[in-house]
Amino acid sequence: MNIFLLPYTWLRHLSMAFWCASAGLMSWWGVLTLLVVFNVDWPPTWDGPILMTTVSMAVCVASVLGESNLRRLPIWNRALKVLLAAGISGLVTLVYYNIWHGLVGVILSEAMLRDAQDPSLVSLTFRVGAFAMGGLGCGTGALVVRKFSEPISHLAGGLAAGLMAGCAWFLAGLPTSDTAYGVLAPQRDLFLAGAAMGITWGFMYGLLTWSIPDELYVGWLRVLTPRRFGRRIPIDAPDRSPRERFVGHFPRGLDLFLPVEDGVQELHFSVTVDDKQRYTARGLSQYPTLVKRLLQRVDLRYDPRRPTPVETSLSSGDRIVLGEGDQHAEIEFILLPKEEV
Amino acid sequence: MHPLRRLLPGLLAALTLLLTVGCGDVRYIAIPGTTTRITLPVADAGKEYEMQILHDIGDCDSLGIKEEDMHLCLPYVDRASGEIRLAYNLLNRDSLASLPEHEEMLSVQFQGTTVETGLAGQEIKVIPHDPWSESGTLYILVIDGSGSMAETSGRGGLTRMQVVKQALKRQDVVDAFYGSGKGDNAVMLLQFTQGDPRPVGGQLVALKNRREYKAAVSQLQVLNGYTHLFDAVKYATGPLLQANAVTEVLRGGRLKPNVIVLTDGFNNERASDVCGDNLERLDLLLEHLNEVQLTDITKRPQVHTVGLGKPIRPGFELPQGNTKPTAADLCGRRNVDTRIDGELETRGIDNASLHYIARSGGGKAHIKRGRKELAKAFQEAASPRYKWFEARIRMDPFYLRRAFKIRLSLVGVANAGATIEIFPSAWLDAPPGRKMDDGWHTEDTYLRTFVVVLPLFGLFVCLSYMGAAMHNTRRMLFGRVRRGQTPPTDPPAAA
């Protein structure tokens, strides 16, 4: 994962999902390869714990590594986090799995227990607990590495991811003769069911547990009109303290100079950022100042009757037009990766 | 306390549990190329043969199985098509035994239920592999010489005896008897009516070459008299094998006896015989054949029956298991008291008895009409023995989604059985089998997994660039990227 490939759009929330889905897919493939190609003959009762642990570890590692990559942490730090995530998620998954396995032995009747303990029985009823425990283990691993921040998101997200993976595995692996689920289960194949399981687990986990934080981005003002096209300034302070940046044609002290020929006044407008990284545009001139966004126009002209300037919040992609007619300058507000600074 | 320290006891417990769960006395064997595990197959104890279900590449190697057949030698479960494949061979006191084709004689039990071809999508197919060429065969042809063989068979005005002679002289039949095996095959030709069968030409000789054989076939003739079929079979599988001329040929297990009996009607010993009279005689014969099947394996004959004509019970099928025949089995309830001579034998041949005899004799019954079909029957009866076999079983795929036991047992041709427990993985499966020309499936290559993994992985890589691509495309379309510009203007220098 690379922050430069993740523009500040809604799609950025899917990138972690795709990244973790790849990890889920590859982990399923890895276990399958061990069995099919390397012919490792562990007992069939180990299939469940090994698969659940591997997918849990891989997805957890992908999430932690993805975050470390986005934050450009030092390599040794990334390695340490990855090892920690893998170790914790793997071991915790095993613990959870075996606790569940032990509980099943206590709760179920003897007749059902025979089915539950059949290592070859393809049944969501008797496997759903394993998926849930795997998901929880996966969430716990990342939760510990992220120093217990957002526990609900991690645990509930992990649990949901595991359960969704179980459902995907069940639906994709139904026998061909079973038509009860109709279009919900268009593909019937136990081979592909494993792939569907890995992908769903990773995708849901990436989507639900950790989203790319805004702190990885900073706001910029960038000139769009021909004179000074492409000139840009960052808005945030390096220490993330609240800050205000000024735009005008006054040659000294302002943050972004725009020529008077473009209809820009000496001190035309400013953009502020607060300690919660909320951006606001302020009109400081009585001359036309317009913020444009989809289906919305906000006039920020200074009104002398009001004690304070007119403000509007800014979001990435908003355009600010200073002046009007032939004499106007256009600036865009855009959120770019912090490393651009 | 550091959170990791709190977790430590739990982690250690998990490791211990992992090592204990699933560790038992049972030894599981992973089948290469699949996600299936099996336990060691168990052969039935106390049977004359030991059935060995092949499960290890070493077993296959020791049988000398060709490289291209090696994958057929190991157990395989295709859960997409519901097919199971097991390969097996027979051992007799630790030495490899050969078997002829025996599809009808293999009984398969799935979780204690007998699998029957045609029932609820079930199917069993037995495929022989590697013809046994270490020893030859002594074919003992016992041909019906009763008066009915002088009747015309319907086509070309040939008598039945002439049809038989032409079929026996066909090149493909002669080739089948004197095939390309390393062992020297031989043929003995006998005819029967009443009493013991008589050697053609008067003397019991093993015909060791094609010229002698063809000369002997030319001497076949209608002898007239009743059809003592059961006596003939009993003689050919009993006293005949003790005759000097035969024991000399069979000495040391150099050749194995294969009795082929041809008739065109019913066992008919008296003019007053009715169909029901044959029941007790058949019982006695079957008892004799069952005893013969327990004799020294190197001298034990295999018995094939060939019926020339129309079957009196066209839809007859042998009942499962070693059940005794009933009078109704032989010629139908209505014909139990019908006379054979001049009545039943004019309507057809006693195909049911021929099936019973063949089953107890470890061979096959062939009911044919016409020269070509008869020739085919002789070829099939002279079919070679094989080293190992594939049993292909088709079930409803639903039943293959848990651990299951399969039991293979042979009846008639040999007495043997074995059980194997199969554990397909609940969680993982290799790619579904590839359909072969015969409609059955075989393992697909592992490379097939790349067909799934690589495109999906590629798709995720592409999707991870999608955000950047869409963002930049949109900015380009909305004119936010560089276009033809005037040079940038710097702010004026401060005064």
C-alpha cells in the first residue's frame, strides 16, 4: 500500500479491503498448496485450526503492514509490528478455536457431537463457531498491535469478517443439487468456496476494522488559472496546530500571491484549519469570492454589516473563484498525502 | 502488567491444545494432489485372497505401473462430480494374483449401504489394468453336441454347429486363444451330450498351435442325444483336471485353466424333464463349483458360459449376494412345470442357469446369437487376466461431504474384501476433476489453481490503482491538470 496511490476520495476506504482480500486469497492458496503439492499429512482434524489461523494471521498482518506502509514507518518497525500481529493473531485464534471446540463438546448432545467432530463434514452449522473465532482472533491481533485503539471496531469487524467468510464459504460450496439459495449461490464448488472464504474474510476485515485516517492527508490550495497555474501551498502546520493561510495580491506576508490582473484583492480570502483537521474558507474582501462544489455555490463576500467574515467548510475538490468575468482567479482546495509537504 | 504478559498463559495453552487435538493413534495418509486423507486400508481376514487397496506410491511402483497410469493408482475423491476412485489388486500368500474382468462380481458398500448401478445416480465401473503376461492359459472348450445343434440358426441356412465352428475359426478368436502373452497358451476341445464330454478327435490333447486347433475345430460335429450340460460343467471342472494330459500341461502353474462351455438350450437329461427338475441339479453343480473355487489357486479353473440363441428370460439379472436360485428364477413362474424337450428348448436357452454357473465359476455368461456375436463372446471369455483394477464409484456428491467408509468385496471370481476410510477435507478442496472421454473425471492439475488465484490477485492489484486512476481522470476531464499556460508570474519584489 502506498499513500501516493490513495487519493482522498471515498475509494480510499476500499483500498485496505482489496489489500486484505489479496492476503486472504493468498493465505487460502498457501494452505491448499501445502496440502495438495507438498502433501503434508497432518490429521484432518487440524485442517480447521490451521486454515483459520493462517487466514487470520495473513489478514491481520496485511492490515497492520498496510497501515505501516501508509505511515512510512521504518523497516524494522514494520517488521516488528508484522511479527507481533502474526504471532498474536495466530495464537489467539488457536486459543479461541480450542475454547470453542471445548464448549461444543460440552454443549452438544452426543448425536450432534458426532457430526460436530467429524473433521470432514462440510456444514456451516458446525463450522460457524470456527469462523467466528478466527475473525475474533484476527481482530484481536490487530487490536493489540494498534495499542487497543478502537476495540469495538476491531473485535466486531473481525467477528463480522469471519462470519461473512463462513457464509461465503457455505454458499459457494453448496452441492449442485441444492437449489434452495438460488442466485445467492450461483457458483457451486468446494474449491472456489475456499477462495471465496479467503477473499470475503480479507475484504470485510479491511473494510470494517481500520479505515485510512485523515491525519495522513493535508489540505493544499492550488492555483488553477493560467497565471501562476499549479502554484500551491499547504494549509496545515507541520505540528498539526490550528493555522490560517491568506491569499491576496499583497506582495509581503501573504501565503499565496495572485496577480491583481486576475481580480484578486490585497487580502482576498483565507483558509483555516483547526486542531481536528477541519478546513474552513473565509471571505476577507467585498469583491466576489465564490466557493463552488457539486450543486452548490457559496458566496463568501465580506459583509461590512456582520462582525465576522462569512465562512464555509471546505472539502477536497472544492474550487474557490476570486473576482468575476474576465478578471478572475480560480483556486482549488485539495487534500494530498502528508508526505507531499 | 504488560498486555502481552497477560496473554502469555493463554498462548501457551493454545499451543498445547493444538498439539493434543487430532493427535491419536490413527495414522492418516495424505493422497498427493488432493486434500483427502485416508486411514490404512484393512483387508478382510480369513479370505483366500488379500485385497490390497492401493494407497501409496510405493505400492504402485512395486506393481510396475506405468508412469502415465500412476495417478489412477491412488485413491481419489472428486466431490464436484461425486466420484470416488480406488485401485486394488489381490495377493495370494503375499504373491501377486491376477484376475479377469469382474465388474459384476465387485460389491461396493458405502457407509454400510450397497452401491447399485442405476440406483439414485449411483454407478460402479471396474477398469482392468496391465494384462498379466507371466503365465499362459489352457482353454478348455466344452461344446454342446446335442441334436438341437443340427438345427438351422436362421441366417444363411447354417446349422448351429456350423455357426459355432465358423466363429471358433475366426482369426480374432484364434488370436484371443493364442494371444501375445509370454506364456504358451493351449486349447483342449471337448463335446458333450450324455455322460462325460468326449475329446474331439478321440484323444485328450492340448492343442498348442493354431494349425492343430483349426484342424480340431473342423472335426466338431453333432453327436445327437440329450444335453447334460451340468454334468459337462462338473466334469470339466473336476475329473478332467485330474486327467494326466491336463495335469501335465498345468504342472507348476505354468498354465491356468479356463473352461468355456457352449450350449444352445437347457440342461435336459430325460425326455420327461421339466424346468423345475433342473433346480436341484443346478444347486448341486453350484455347490461343486463353490468347492472348486476353494481349491489350489494355481489349478483353479475359471468358468465362462456361452449361450447360443434367444434367452428364455431376457430381463434376468443375478440377485445380489450368493443367494441360491429358485425354480422361478430359471424359467419364470409359469414355466416351472413345462417340459424342456420339444417345448422350452424350442423357445430359447436357459440363460439364468448359465449366469449362475458363470458367477460360481468366477467367469461371465455370454448370451449371443449369430456368428459375429458368438465370436465376440469367445473373445471375451478368453480375455486376459489383469494385475490391478480401478473401481470407479459414482454417488450423489452430497454424501461425499463427510468422512466415509468404503468396502470393496469380490464374490465368485475370488473371495476377498477390504475396507478403507476416507477423510476429504471439510475446509479445502483441490480443483474439481477434469472430465475424460468416458464421462468420468480425473484429477485436474494443480496449475488450475492459478486460473483462479492469478486473475483474482491481478484484479485486486488493478482495483487498488482504481482510486488514483479515477481521481486523475476526473481531474483531467474537469481541466484541473496542466494545460497550455502563460509562464508563471512571480509576486513583485517587496518595496
